[in-house]
Amino acid sequence: VGITESWEEFCFNFRGELEAEGLWTERVRNLGSRIKDVAERISEELSPSPTDDYATCIHGDYKAMNVMMGINPEITSAVMIDMATASTGLGMCDVAMHVHHAVEPHDLDGGGEEHLVECYLDALRDRGCEYPRDVAWRHYKLAVVDYARFFMGRMWKAATPETMEQKRDNRNVANINRSIPSAMRFVKVVEKYLTEIEDSL
């Protein structure tokens, strides 16, 4: 089953939820095929060589369960674990995955998502890393759409409201795969970012 078919199945299973959020539009119903149409170009832009501008070592699976937090963050720094997918990439790929994997929708709404990304960029700047905001934001939006491609093709192909409810309390599962409000917010953001990307190509 490809991304287009998986997304059609998701739309069938979540029609009521999509309608309730005002997302039952032709553009959203075609999200799978739209992402498929730009997937190769997005992949090329998100796959730098080690010497390219903004290339860095990325974790590749930067989700909440792969970050160990100390009891007192002033004494013990967070530690990343499970580096099996570490590679050369763009740091915004890790940021995009972590934000949509771990952060609750009410914390992302009202400018929360933008604030988190800006905090990341400020931290880079404070450490002497130059990452122009327009470039960083483009990379972030590309990474969000690419994460949606992964999710549609792999995690959401059998998703239903019932399966999300069964996973609701499992913190090792992405918010967008165990919380309908998170999933609906993600769909809305992906459609917005994808439209911007399509308009720029």
C-alpha cells in the first residue's frame, strides 16, 4: 500500500474528525498524492552532503523516548540515546520530528510551535551557529511535510479512532498516532506547509 492509498484509508477512517475540524476539503483529501508528487524534491533538499551549508550530524529518530532527562536539569543535561539512524542531515529534521512527536497541540497553538522553533534558532545563534531564519524555516517546513510522508505511509495506514484510543496513554507512541487532536492539528499544519512548498516550486 502506497502513501496515496494509506491517506485515502485514513480519510475514510477519520472522516468525522476531519469534518469537525473543517479539514474535509479536496486539498486535504488529496494530501497523500500531493505529498507523493513533491516527495523526491523534498528528499533532495533535506539530504545534504557533509560539506553543504547547514549540514550537521542529526539523530534521525529524535522522539521523546530517545531523550533521557536528568532529575535536575541544572545538574544533568539531557542525553540522546538510540543513535542507530544518526547521519548527515539538517538539524531542522530532528526539530520537526520532536515537536510533532512529543508536544501537545495546546502548547503548539497560538504561536507555540513558532516559539519553540525560534528558541532553537536562538540557541544556535548563541552558540555561534549561523542559520538564517528564512532558510531554517524552509528546512523546518520541508521536514514537517517529510515526516507526514513517513507517517502516512507507515504509521497511519491502519490508524482508526479506536487504535488511537488504545494507544492514548502510551508515551512511547507519537502524539499524532495516539491523540486525535494532535493528529488533526498535524494534518492542518502539513496542508499549510505543503501549500507553501508547492507554491515555491
